[in-house]
Amino acid sequence: MTAHARRQDVPEGLASALRREPWAEELGVEYLELGPGLCRVALSMTISFLAPAPPGARLVAEARERRHGRRAGFYDVTVTTHAGAAVATVHCVAHRVGSP
């Protein structure tokens, strides 16, 4: 997580746990913005690879909630290079766990 992340929105214990996730460290994941929310479990996910990312490129993923109900939410994710070139799109249907 960087200084750009809004730490006041995320409990420090959760932010700390995210920073220590082995897969995130290995992949170099950097949380630019974190916010409060519910745990979600993917029911289905479709990934469309649009173009290869150049070696060493910094990738940025931006997710948008399209709709949510009591049990399911629908999300679209766009992955671009730091320069803005489209790399992939993801459509996800997720089961909502917990209460708002």
C-alpha cells in the first residue's frame, strides 16, 4: 500500500495483512486505494486478454461495480499499463458474504 491509499478507510489490521500477503509480495501488487467493503467470492469470471504487456510494465487494475443485489454483485475490471494501454478486461459475478 502506498501513501496514495486512503488508510483511514481501512482498519490498520486489514491494511497490514494485505501488505504481508505472500502472493501480493511475489507479484509486486501495490494497493493504490483501499476502501471499506464486504468479502466477495467469485462465482464466475471471464478474462479477455487484449494485448501483451511489455516486459517490466507496471499494470493498473480498476474495478467498477455494475450492479449488486442481496446475494450477487456484477463487476467489470479494466487492466492497463501505467501509460494507459489496454491489456485485459475482466467480468466477474461475485457472491456477497456478510452484510453491508
